Amino acid sequence: MSDLVEFRHLKYIVAVAEAATITRAAERLFLAQPSLSKQVKDFEDELGFPIFIRTRQGVRITPPGQMIVAYAQEALLKRTKIIAMARAVHRGEVPPFRLGFSSFINPDLLQLFRDAYARLFPDCLIHLSGGDPLHLLHRLEEGTLDGALFPMPIDGQDWVMQQVARDPLVVCMQKEDPLARNAQVSLSDLAERLTIFRDPAVHPSAHNRLMEMLSQVGIVPEVSCSASTPVDIQWMVRAGYGVALIDQRTPIDSALTTRPIAGIHWTADTAFVHHNDADHLALPLVIRFAQEMRKSMSGKKPPLKDQVRPVQLELLA
Amino acid sequence: MSDLVEFRHLKYIVAVAEAATITRAAERLFLAQPSLSKQVKDFEDELGFPIFIRTRQGVRITPPGQMIVAYAQEALLKRTKIIAMARAVHRGEVPPFRLGFSSFINPDLLQLFRDAYARLFPDCLIHLSGGDPLHLLHRLEEGTLDGALFPMPIDGQDWVMQQVARDPLVVCMQKEDPLARNAQVSLSDLAERLTIFRDPAVHPSAHNRLMEMLSQVGIVPEVSCSASTPVDIQWMVRAGYGVALIDQRTPIDSALTTRPIAGIHWTADTAFVHHNDADHLALPLVIRFAQEMRKSMSGKKPPLKDQVRPVQLELLA
DNA sequence: TTCTTCCATAGACAAAAAGTATGGCGGCAT
DNA sequence: ATGCCGCCATACTTTTTGTCTATGGAAGAA
């Protein structure tokens, strides 16, 4: 099919497209004009359509030819780039990727990220730093982190972000809680019992958004307890201070359980974020991997049923 | 540099990586084993590092080799894909791209999109449909649109979206308005005069978001006038009904002017959206183009860098 | 040991890329 | 006009290189 198309051909047509005549392109490539003519012609024969229209003054590009030339430019750049990166990996010149993460993100996600990184950059290290989003953003800004995973939304214009996960937001309660008898929690029950929150100072924009969502369904909760990690939140739930909203895929304490909210489909969204000016060698591939994560995530929508998954993640290997 | 690396090499190393022995890979490729051995070796010499470690049982891949193999697989797929697309363009088999857009998006953006499409798919048509986001989303869902441009945030889980623009939100007023005498509008002045809004029914999530941002700075506006297009909004401003918030890059009536809000950096964000299941031939390239748009946008960001953090319209509601 | 299964090397051959020579065709200046 | 120049195509030769066959070595299995 297209097995006769080689990088050589791509290089040639890019040169021809730039030089606008085959003769001049041949000079630029240190090639005899008939050699180049033939290569271009062979390429066109293989494709099944002309890339260039020959005129007396030189060549003019055809519409599908334009697509091919654009592709060729990109493919050539990418080839040299990947090879340079692989050489750097071989020489052990890839600095550790410094990844920040909020303790509120799903640990599976962090694991997924690490696995993918190990696959893309074998034998290259990841340095993990936990922390609250405001602090992590600051570190991204000052360049002491290369990227971070944390809950959306994220304020600011200097960030490039890529959503990588979306999980239902569910109510976390004691297993013996009367609410746990039903498959779902009603809004009115939630309104009455919801008292435990993530510390607003830890991630103000996410807190505000949650408050907004609650107020839209007529709940103006009393924020009587706030915690800076999911573990602390669960401790408070266990200690009987009330119920809390958590990401469905948070690993939870064995004495606790979760229930969805009736008629509501709120979600906890996670993004991979890096600074506009960040330039870690691995970043381009990491970003593309984050896009894959988003795609695979949107493919399999989580079924809205609660499950207890007491998984403990080993943070540093 | 890497000019000796050809698609042939990529194909070979992918086969070797899959077969785990050079001998079996050679069979699969209908090639003699020494031929394949030599090609792999030549490739490795060119790269400067081994892709495979030879053992008696076959070959094992090296860390940088893994990167190269992963790249090779992708590059080979992409080559055939692009060629197939270009052939389709040549045969005139590309159906028109049905693009929806909200009248509230910046017209430059639509033009940019159309220009890019014309560049990527020369001689291929775009069918444009204006409308309100709820209606456009419905059409995306039923498959009568291939993609759409409209203001964020966007509700729902079935969408793939890509932010493509971010512009400051400014106050639109008559040129003779007393507020126009100052370079900026104070929040208290805004609170008093802001009465004209986009019709909430046109894009409820965006309206709610705006209301939330306003309430965060202590403004609970009276929505006395609503309009379904920027033109109608400007007509109301001109007719003296009050002031309105608009995208800074909206083309405005000659009798009107705009002013930023003091200490506030709200933005109007635009996204390119398509359905999870959409599969227009051009979509992959269009999506990549949308990513470019985002990058170029974040490159020339407005030079605002003071104490008040700009509020981002969240990526996903 | 002996057989098998890998991979590497060497030399012959064939395919294909690059080079040289030449011709046609249409502008352009004389 | 007419002759010159620039551009591309074709025909044929040379050089490069990809592929083949034959063969050897090394390590695990019988």
C-alpha cells in the first residue's frame, strides 16, 4: 500500500514545495535534477495522485499534495526529535520528571501516570511531591516542578492543562449510617448531613465551585469541619462528624461506604497541568500520554454504583 | 543526522519487537534472516545505541529502544492514515465539514478555523450553522454536525472539547457614557449599571458561571434585559438600557466602546467541541489544529500579572 | 555429545537510487 | 521571428545498497 513511501520522499517533496522548482530543490539537496524528478514521480505514482502540477516556471502544489507536504514537514521534525530524545535516554541524560500531585486525586491515576512514564521513558525517574494545589502551582511557576496532577478547576492563565479523569462525586458515610440502607442519598438528606469538606484554603476555586453546585440544588451547607487530605476527611466521617463528598474512586476506610446522590451527576475532574514555559525533555510525550488518558477515560464511563476499594498505593519505588 | 533512518527500518524493528526474535520476524516479513539482522544493525549504528539486546533465546528490547519502537508503531500508522486521507481528498470524497458556532464567539476565530481548514483540506467545503449551544449540542449528538465552536463552560460527558481562545471580558457602553471617561470601570459602577445579559436559556451553564463570578465580587445583578446575540446586546446598550459584559474581541458598533473592569481579569473562553463518537474524515487533523490554536493563543497572552488572579471559566462544568 | 535454535559475518547478485547526456517546450529579449 | 534561457522529462550508465545463500559460533536441550 504505502510501503514504498520513505522519509527520503518526504524530504524531497518538502524541498520541492519550498523551492517551487524541482531544479532549485535538487541543488539544495545536492542532487541531480533528473534524480529528484524521478523520485517525486515515483512517489506520486505510489500515492495515486500528483503532488505537484508542472508548469514552465516550476511546480505548483495540488490540494492533496498540500496535505502530504504538511504531513511530511511534521513527520520529519518528529523523527529527529524522537531520535534525539531516545539518544538522551540512552545516555542517561533525562533528568527526573518532577511531578506534583494533590492528595485528593485518585491514586490509581498517579499509578497510571507512573506506569505510562516508565513505558515511555524506561529507567527514567519520577520525583513525586504531594501538596495542595496552590503550593504546587507556585512550584510549577518557579520551575521546581515539571508538571502536576490535581482537581479542576484551576485558576490562572499561565497553565496548560489537560483533563485526565472524571469520576462521580459520591457521599461518604459510615457503613452503619441509616443513609447507607438506601442505594442513593436524597438531596434533602444530604443537605442535613453534609458538614465535612476539603479545607477551602487548600484549593479555593474547587471549593467555590462545589459551593456553587450545592447552592444550585438549594443546599447551603454549614462548613463545620474541613480537612486537608481525603484520609482526614474519612477520619472525620468515621468519628461521626457527618458525611462528606468524595471522588468515587478514592480508596476508603473499611468502616466506611459510599452512595450516589439521587438525581445528581456531579463529578470530580482531574487535570494534568504544566507551566507554559516548562520544557522538560519528556514533556511533549507526557502531554500526549495525558491526551490518551482523557480519551480512554471518556470511552468507558464509570457505572454509577459504589464499590469499596481499599487500595493502598506505594508512593515511591 | 537521522537521514538514514527510513520507514523500512521502523517497520522492521516493530516486527522484531513483536516477534521477539529476528529469525521469526524475518519470516513474518518474508525476508532472509541475515538481511533483517543487517538492517537492524545499520539502524542501531545510525542511532548510536542498541535497540535490542541479543540473547540466545532471541532479543530483548532496551529502554531507549522501547521509545523508538513505540514511535515507530505510531509513525507507521500515521503514514498510512494520512495517505488514505489525501487520496480521499484527491477523489473528492471528503464530505463537507459541518461546523456549528455560537453567535457569541469571536468572528476572527471562525475565520481562523475556516482558513486552517482550507489549508489542511484544500477544496473541501465547510457547512456552517449558527445557533445556540444547547441546540448545537443536540445536533452534535444526533450526528448532524461534525464539530462546533462555542463559549465555555460546556455541560455533559459525551463531548471532547479543546479550548481554542481566551479573551478578556470587558464592559460595553455608549461612547458618551460617563463611565467611558475613565480607563477602567470600578466594580461599584459595574454593579449599578450592569443590566444586559445573554439570554440565560441560550447557554445556562455559561450564564450560571457568570452569575457566580459576579456574586464572588459582591454583585448580584438584576437581569432586566437579555438577548440572544451580541448584536442584540449592543443594540440594547445603544438604546440606553444599561451596560453589558462582552468578549473584548467582539466587533462593536461605532457608537459604543469598551472598558476593562478595575482589578478583575475575567475571560471569555471558546472551545472546539465534538461528540465522542464523531468520525468525520477530517476530524483528527481538525483536532490537532485546534490544539495549535490553543498553543498560539497561550503564547501571546494578555500582559496581566498583578495581585488579582484572573478567574478562569472552568474547562468542564 | 549431538542436535537445535538463535544471531552474525561474508560474498554474490539484484534492485534501486543517483548521475550524465539530451531533448522538448514555452517565455523573453534581441 | 529567432536564438537563448530555464524548466522538466526521458534514456541510459554508474554506484550504492538491500537482499540472498552459505556458513560459523554460541548456548541450551535431549
